[in-house]
Amino acid sequence: MQQIPRWLPLVAVIVAVLVVSSLFASGPRRDGVEVAYSRFKELLSDGEIAHVELQGNAVTARLSQPMALGPGGQPSQQLSTNIPAFGDPKLMPLLEQQGVEVISRPDADGAGAIWTTLIWVGLLAVYLWFWNRMYRNVAGGMGGRGIGDFLAGSAAAHDKGTPDVRFADVAGQDNAKREVAELVDILKDPERYTRLGAEPPRGILLMGPPGTGKTLLAKALAGEAGVPFFHISASEFIEMFVGVGASRVRKMFEEAKKKAPSIIFIDELDAIGRVRGAGLGGGHDEREQTLNQILSEMDGFEGHEAVVVLAATNRPDVLDPALLRPGRFDRHLTLELPDREARRAILGVHVRQKPMAGDVDLGIVAGATPGFSGADLKNLVNEAALAAAREGATEITMRHLDEMRDRVMMGLVRKLAIEPEERHRLAVHEAGHTAAAHYLPNADPLYKVTIIPRGRALGGTHMLPEEDRHTLPEDYLRDRLVVMLGGRTAERLLLGGVSSGADDDIRQATQLARAMVARWGMAEDIGPVDLRQSESHPFLGREIAQPRHFSDQTAHQVDEAVRGMLAEAETRAEQLITTHRADVEGLIVRLEEQETLDHDEISDCLGAVAADDEPPAHDRAAG
Ligand code: ATP
């Protein structure tokens, strides 16, 4: 069947509008001189009118003989006028009385008709749009693009062709790349393997936080092997109609097999791959049918079909175990958030086509972006390019990247009216954090401090972990507590009281201290016992509550140990700020003047760190 072009419904609507409006465009005839209605009535009463045509409110009349109807006007035998909007009940009797020939035509006021037509056509267009959308959804899984594709039963469109992405475009993720690289050879020359009776791997599950390059890696595999890439998001399988998902799956696999060797990539697998029987509808809902279809398609591969199915998820924990059995998604690859070196490499990939200024040091940017995913880094570079373009600059500079980093991490700069007194308190608070971070031996190095409000924060002390840490030593954590409580301590010492500004500091410090006590055994009185009450999700960064498995007394002990740890951190912050009070006050003045201070400016104010600033951590802990 031939495909209906997408533009056809639109053209049909336009033609309909033109045809219908041209039908009415002529409207009532308006011959002759236009006169006032009262004048028309006068002429009628005088017996001058011989013939009248009525159409809606419009009146066209012929006089018994030509006469000049206006001052200085030419004699005319035709005139036209309008009956007042509220009507004239005396008109018909008068016409009859005068024996005037009357012709009445149906009301079809031109403009009114056009509007009516337009409204109807508009409604029709909305209807057509919905219809198109509906079928587009249905056809979506088959790569359809609307009514035409649906009618054509086209399944070919979801074949995205061979992507032009290569492994070189995927920076970092070396482990995952190595694993999938093995498949390139199989996909390029499947026969070499099948001759020996080796079956290609069927399914690979890519796991990891959002934006770590799962889709990119799947594309790169197809690109390297030069095979067609079929991409679908699992949520697209499930739309409106029951049974559609399963039939889409069937179509997609059929198509992929026809074009084998090929790659199918199913994004967001968890949308359909959740444990079966957990849904409503007696365990036979649309999602489960779709999942069953995927499973049976994967089982139905014959040895010679080199179709590799890759699926991505960031919720591997909820997947139906049947999906993970041998022959299905039995190979699992985890893509981690990139470490510093990988971030540097990812930035390198994304600045390739962009003009960068000489001052740009991607190593510094990578160091300043812990926790950023590949997608975040791509976004950062893009935002910096946009900022540079807005300024009319020809190159992206370090300043653009730095500003956008702050924006991505902390939100937009907020224009906020802050009273001088509150601003001073803000500077004292941030100086407290900064001083603690500066003087403590195990704290992360300072990057900058600012009292410019951004996102939800009024100010911020930014520190950068020098390397990406995989384990956190106790000394480091104890110093981190001191830094967190340094702001509040400075307020208390220098302003004589605290404020609500430490809300988030206290929350974070308490969470950290609780983890140190209940998970990492860092409280001497309690020791290495697992006393956690929640579990953090590996990819979502969320805490999931767990049932408590210890006594009230132990819970009380944990609370006491947490409190003790925080009190100790506060005492240490107090000592540091008291010892260096003059320098801290200098920092506050400069911060209020400049609003943002970088690492060197902070060092200028606070001076070098003396080795004996604090006794070593183990002495402290013991004391
Ligand atoms: P989601 O789980 O949200 O679907 P994902 O893991 O599939 O995310 P992608 O869609 O592959 O992430 O990544 C988004 C974009 O981020 C990519 O198009 C790419 O430009 C960039 N990106 C992510 N990781 C990398 C990487 N390792 N190297 C280069 N670019 C990357």
C-alpha cells in the first residue's frame, strides 16, 4: 500500500476552508445606492418601490422609476439597505399593503458563514490531529510516524540505520567498552563463529546512573560493527491499547532479524521488565504481555541470527529474574559515574568541535565537577558555548565554563534583596566554613567561596576532592564535620548567636555522623556493628528505609554517639576560629567587598597553614 504523505491532511483542510468560504464569499447581492433604512421605508410608503429581495437583514430594492437617491447623486433604480438588528415587524405588512413583489433568500451572511465554516473546519482539524496522534502512538513502536505509516503497517522506520558513533566518542567507561568490543567482531562476521557452532551472546544489560552513556555505548557498538541499530524506549511499547506492546515487540524483532546482523537497544527496560505479577489487573496487564513477548522473542532466536539485544536500566533491582536468565540478558555491564580522568576525557570529546580559548584547562574543569555524568558534562560545555555566544564572544573561555558549572551545580544566580546586616552574617558564616577547610589538614582543598545567592543557597564554600575517593578515611570525615559546622560556629563566636542559616549544614553533618557511627563503626563506644536503618540505592542516590533490628537501648547509644561526634566537631571549629580570629575577620571584610574569592585570594587572607595548627587526629579522638 502506498504511504499517505504527512502533509496531505493539512492540505485537505486548507482546500476545504477555501472551497467552503468561496461558496459563501459572494454573500447577499448589494446592488444599487445604499440608503438609510428610514429613507427606504419612506420610499416604500410613497409607493416608489416595485421589487424587494430580502436576505437576512440585507434588503435590495428596485424602484418603479429611476430617481436621485442622495443629494447631487445620479438617478438610480436600485438601492440597498439593512433592516435594524432588532427587526421590523411592520415591514412585511407594509410591503404587502403596497403590493411589492418580495423575494426572500436564505440567510447567509458572508462573514458569519466564513466564521461558522472556520469553526467547523477547526474542529475537524483538531479531530484529525488527535486521530493522527493516536495512530502515531500505536505506530510509534513500529517506527511509524503517523496515520500514513500506520496504514502502511510500516515497521521499518524504527531502524535508525547504522549510527556514525564510534568507541572513540565514548570517553572513559573502559571496562564496559572492552566487554562490548568483543561483540564487534561477532557482528561483523557472524559466520566465522556460527561455523564452529558458537552462538553469539543474546542480551546485554547496561546498568548505571542516568547519563553515563548507556545509549551512546550501544550506538557505538552498532557504529563500529557497521550494523543497523534499532532503538526503542520500553515505555513506548506501552501506550493505549492492550496487545499493542506485544505486537510492536514482535514487529521489531522480525525487522531486526531480517536485517541481521543487527542491534536492538531497549532503553528504560525497567518500564516493562519489572517483576511479573506485581501489577494490577490479575497479572495479565499490558506490561506483562509485552515483557512475555520480549522473553519469547529472545528464546526464539536461532543460532545463525546475529541479533544482539542491549537493554539499559538504572533500576536493575526491580527487574524480573526471568529477564536475567542465561540466553536472555545474561551479561551485565555497569557504567559508573566518570572519575576525574574520565571526566577530563569526556570534556575532551565534547569540546572537539568548539573553539576554546587558550586559558581553558579541562583538567581543572574535570576536577571541579565531581559527580557529573557524561550527559551533565556535555550539557556544561553546551551551556558555556551558549553563554559565550550570548556575549558575542568568539571563543569559550574558562570563565564561561566556571560560571556554567556553578549554574548546573547550584542553580541560577538569584537577584535577592539582602539587608547589609544579613549579608554580613552570610559572610561570617561562609568565612567559618572556609577557615575550617583552610586550616584542617585532611579537608578537601578550597576552590572558592561566595556570598552570591544561587539556586536555593544564599552563599557557598566550594571545595574539590583532589582525587575521586573510593573509601573515606575517618580523619577526613571528622574534618568534614568540622567544616560543615564551621559556619554556625563562626556566627556564634563573631556575632554572639546562631541563625537558621545552618539548617542544611546541621542536616548533612548529622547524616554523616550517623553513617560514621551506625555503618562504619567509627564511634569507639559502639564499635563495628551494622546499625543502619536505611539502605542507599546504588544508582538513585536515595535512602530506602529498612526495618530496625536492634534494641531501643542501642538506638539511644547511637544517638548519643552521633551527638558526641558533632559536639567534638563544633569544639574543634571553635578552637580554629578563635586561634585565627584576626585572619578570619580579614577574610570576612574582603568577602563582603568582592562577594567571591578564589583559592589564592582565600590563602592571601588566611595565610599559610602552620603544621601545628591542630594536634593530629588520633590524639584528638583519644582526648
Ligand atoms: P539514560 O539512563 O538517562 O538513558 P544514558 O546512560 O543512556 O542515560 P546517554 O543517553 O548515552 O546516557 O548519554 C547522554 C549524552 O551524554 C550522550 O549523548 C553523550 O553525548 C554524553 N555522554 C554520556 N557519557 C559519555 C561518555 N562516556 N563519553 C562521551 N559522552 C558521553
